[in-house]
Amino acid sequence: MYNVKSLKAEEFISDKEIQETLAYADENHQNMEFIDKILEKARLRKGLDHREASVLLACQDEEKIKEIYTLANQIKEDFYGSRIVMFAPLYLSNYCVNGCVYCPYHMKNKHIARKKLTQEEIVKEVTALQDMGHKRLAIEAGEDPVNNPIEYILESIKTIYSIQHKNGAIRRVNVNIAATTVENYRKLHDAGIGTYILFQETYHKESYEKLHPTGPKHDYAYHTEAMDRAMEGGIDDVGLGVLFGLEMYRYEFAGLLMHAEHLEAVHGVGPHTISVPRVKHADDIDPSAFDNGISDDIFAKICALIRISVPYTGMIISTRESQQVREKVLPLGVSQISGASRTSVGGYAEPEIPDEVTSAQFDVSDQRTLDEVVNWLMKLGYIPSFCTACYREGRTGDRFMALCKNMQILNCCHPNALITLKEYLVDYASEETKKIGMELIERELEKIPNPKVKQRAAETIGEIERGHRDFRF
Ligand code: SAM
């Protein structure tokens, strides 16, 4: 029944295969010789399959867990360096016809404020985001064919790309909207989107159907096969994720890796990113109502194992996580984080007043400003990056993977990160952040291996002081 290349959800995410994987992990989780062999394989930096990774997830041995963390950190350094790409979500509309029991946008929720941004309001939101320094957005919307049809999403993308306020520009729009048709994915591709993101929520079919009792999202196969349709529509950067807390984390973890293996097997390119959201408190939603919440330690272990299992896939942590948790998982392989996020519709231009009827999707744990997040990252030794070059140079899908696999990141992504950080510092940073950042750029320029690239990067960074913007390798 299990067939990684099948286009049928229940065959590439076979429940039987996941159950057997969990049994296999239980049988082997204390077999240290076998665990060492799996770790040896992981050190080759070519990834692990869902069975091997599940054995490591089940392993409780403190020493082995430390080894996993050390390796995750080394792989992150090798493939991504110390760069952390910055983005912000932009909520367009919270009208929704689904019945997702964990999400306050569910149709039966009558006390959430329903809002849909007009194109004029989008201009205000994007201007506010540009004024913070953001260059990369993830647009979010509920599923509602009447209020949020694909034409509305496409028009909004066009508006977002067209806005230029002072030196601001949104250079990459990622899209997180409900599963749709190949035809609509083609339209999104033609509109120039970056990554198409769709969280599976849970890979467990029975639970999935209970958690999505009504609306189009109830259809497990349609939702699970969405990434195949997206790829058929020409989108080759797709972002996976599960909402941890809904189902047993070990089940979800195996399903997530099987999904990644399926995309690689069928389309020749794995997921561009994996997100690891956890259920949060929201209007109408109490996270303790879900029995499968995971501790911060398990969360960190999952992050580390994703990093060693799929080294070429970026990993995203949103502001659902606190500063403290983010600090714990950053060294384990995270490559992208959001900053200064608002999950309310219109919340950047007009922040909601506490106790007001909210339109927000969930509570944000990390409430710092973008300047504070950038400052904090640099003090921790990371390079905040506002780079969007790969996608704009056509390095998507397997072409991005090739860059990663050939370890060309230091000659390409590293200078781009420094250039875009310099833009941020000159245009938006506070004096203190600017000072830390300028020193960091000087130090980091030295790490570019190719002398020609190094010289060019240094010249460009100088040009930014003289008003030059949007240079990229
Ligand atoms: N409506 C689209 C869909 O169905 O995929 C767009 C995605 S929604 C705006 C973004 C994601 O937020 C969901 O996929 C879900 O995983 C997550 N989410 C929903 N409710 C949440 C909650 N209470 N806490 C944390 N994340 C939540």
C-alpha cells in the first residue's frame, strides 16, 4: 500500500507505514549500535529517511541527544552559515467557511471581528511593513470562495509588489492560502509568488477529519495532495508544516518526512521550507483542549532532527514561540524567523487595542519590534538577512538545492545577506543596532572565500551609503 511515488495521499502518507515506523522506532530506540550507525549516516549530510529519523526521535539517551544537537548545529553552519532570513506575515482576510476546531477563524465563531483588507488598506499595511524594514512577506487568508476568491489574492499580490515607499520594497511574497486547483496554482506562479506554504495540520487522517469537521478543508486527500498540484502548476518552492499539539508528535514527524520524501521522489525537489507551529491560545481557542501539546525539549528535538534529516530544507519559526524558545532552537537549524508580526487583519497600520474585539488568528509570544529582533540576533552571533535574491534570480526548486548542496552559500547567500543587512541598517535601524551591525558586516566580509566576490561585496556595501539599493549576487 505504501508508495512514495504514488499521487494518492493515503499511499504516500500510508497510515500502515507510519504505524510500522513507530513500532520500528520502539524496537530500536535503545539499540545504541544502530543509533550510532544512523548518526554516522547523518554526518554524511545527505539526510535520513523517516524510519531512521523516527528511531532517533524515540531515543531518550542524553548523550545521543547531545550528539544530535551538535550535528544539527554543524549542518546548519555548513549549509546556512549564521544567516537568519527575516519575514513577516500579512493577514489579508479572516473570512473563512471552514470549521477547523483549533482556529478562531472557523465559521461558527460569531464574536471574532471579521475583516478583509481593501487594496487601499493593503497599501497602508505594506507601507507600515516597509517602514519597519521588511522585504519578505507571507500573505495569509481564510478560505472563502466568495470573500477571498483567487482574483482577490492575485490583485493583492500585485498591489503588494507595486508599492514603493521611501527605500522600501517587498521583494518576495510567499503565500499561505487554502489548498486549491492546479489552475489557481498556475495563476499564483504567474503572479510571481515565492513559496507556496500550506500546513498539513495533521497527517493522521481520522483526526484530520475530526479537526476539520466542515467546509472544503474537511477533504483530507485534497489537502494532502495540494503540494503535488502546486508543483504541477509550476510552483517549485513549497513549504510544509504540521500544527504540533493536534496529534501525537511522533506520528506527525514521520508523516512530515514521508511527505518530503514523496515530493523529492515525484518532482525531484523536496520542500523549500518546513514550519513547526504549535497550537496557541486565540479568541475562542484554548490550547489545553488539545491533548498532544509538546514540551519545549521535544520541540527542540524535533527541530534538530528535521535539520539533520532534510539538510537542504529551510526551517521556519514564527512569533508563536517566545524569545526564550527561539533562542533555544536557533542553533539547531532554524533558517527563517518572523519579526514584529501581527496576526490581526490590518494590525500593522492600526494595531488593535487590548480588550477590543479581535481579528487575530492567535496570540503572539514574541512581541518585540523588528529592530529589537535584529539587534538580539546580532548579539547572539547571527546575521539577520533580508535577502530575496535566489528567487529573483530564478534559483528556485532544484536550482536552489544545487547551490546549497555545492556549499556555494558563502560566495552567494553570505554577501547577499550582508548587503541587505546594510540596507536595513542605513534605512531603518536604531543607532545602537546600526553600530553593532556595521561592525558585524566588517567582520563577516572577511569570510567570503572568493576574492573577487569579496571585493565586489565590499564595494556594493559602500555604495549603499551613497544611496544605491537592491544589488544582488
Ligand atoms: N486558511 C489557510 C489554510 O487553511 O491553510 C491559511 C492558513 S492559516 C491563516 C495559517 C495557519 O495558522 C494554519 O494552517 C494553522 O496551522 C495555523 N493556526 C490556526 N489556528 C492556530 C492556533 N490557534 N494556534 C497556532 N496556529 C494556528
